[in-house]
Amino acid sequence: MHGMLVSMDAEELAARWRERLETWAIPDEILARASADPWTHSPERFGTRTDRALAEPDDGPTMTRVAEALPDQGTLLDVGCGAGASSLPLGGRVGHLYAVDSSAAMLDGLTLRADKLGVPVTTIHGRWPDVAGEAPVADVSIAAHVVYNVPDLAGFLRALDAHTRGRVVLELTHRHPTSWMTPLWQHFHGIDRPVRPVAEDCVALAAALGFAVRVEEREAPLERFSSLEELAGSACRRACLDPSRMDEVAATAVELGMWPLPRDRWVTVWWD
């Protein structure tokens, strides 16, 4: 309790998170020139990531913390599940998977893989916590690489905690997942991108909400891109540049010393 008195209250931290996240919005005049939605995620790319996670299971802190808290044949809630990279590798351990995502294509990809693995799954289409009423209370919940898409983080975390019997596990990059593009925004648009929020801001808010958070950090197990071409394609979409400029973006990335990209730091946050 004494710590609560000196620390900022949850409301203020939640407001700060929302404000900082809003500074990542792309200016309207740049957005107007975009040929594709710069914020969408590719179901194919997520599918590939899931297939890799199934082929070479990651023994990092996130999967370890989920696995050790999951009773055999327990229920797992995966919020912002994508194609299932953070839940399906647990395979036979999972009695029932509840998978929540705002993308129907991602949920289709997850269902396809879950069926092949024999993992019983219920998909819930929509944004958390808007659809939290459709999810049961699960033994363990995981939300991996989701929080930087969540303006109301306090509401998100409270709903996650309320729907979890045993352990809540979050995984996030140390900095905003598009931070790697900051030099390209500066080069092509003359715009400086924000630095915050960062993982510590999420941890501080979770602690202020009263959760007994534990934190582990490591180097990301995966390279962000397998080729310079893949980086350039992603950068064109995210920086609202025409795809015809891919070669120019690739050359610029090399000139700016951005290739190969250093690996991210991944942070695992969990509480029981």
C-alpha cells in the first residue's frame, strides 16, 4: 500500500499510455497517400511465424511461464492470437483453446492449424475487452505482441485478469514494434517518430492496478525480416510509400546502416 502512495496512480498511468500511443498516429496528409492500410498485419506472415514456432518450439520465458502454469488439459485464453504462434506450440497440453482476434483471416489460419494438431478451439472474433463477455474464465491467459495496439490498456489488463484463474502472461517488444522505421520516417517524410510508450510503461501500469508483476527480458528469438526485400516491402506499406519505391527504400535502409536490423528485445510480463 505504501508503494501505491508514492507511485503514480493507475488512472494517470493509463491516461499517459493512451496519450503516448496516440502520438504514433500517422499524419492525415501522409495517410491519404497510402496505397494500403499501414497498420494491418499479413495473415500469411503470421501463419509463417506460427509454422516456424510449431517446427522449432521456443523455450524462452513466455512459453515457459505459460506451460508451467497450465494444468494438463487446462484451458488457455489467447488474446490477439494471430495464427496461434503463442498458444498452438503447447499442443497436447491444452484441453481447450479460446482464441480472440479482430481479424477473421487470422482466426481461420489458427483454426486450420489447431484442427491438424487436434487442439479443441473456440474462436472469438473482435477486439478485447469488447468481446470479453464471450470468453470463459481460463486457467491461463496469454496476450503476445498486442499491447501496443491497445489504447485502453487498463481496461484490457483488468478484463484479462478477470478471465484468468491461474496466470496472466504478456509478451511485448521493449519498444513500439515499428520503432525500427524511425530513420526511414525521418528520411522520406522529415518526421520524427515517438519513443514512448515502452515496455516499462506497461509494467508500471500493471503494477499500479495491483497485479504482482514479474518481468523477464531477452533478445528476440527471431530476425524481424528474412531479407532486405521483405524489410523494404514492409517499410513501404507502413510508411505509406508506393510499392514501386521498394528498391529505393532498400538502398536507403542500407545507406542508413539499417540492414541487417539488430534483433528486438522481447519482454515477458506475468502474474499469478
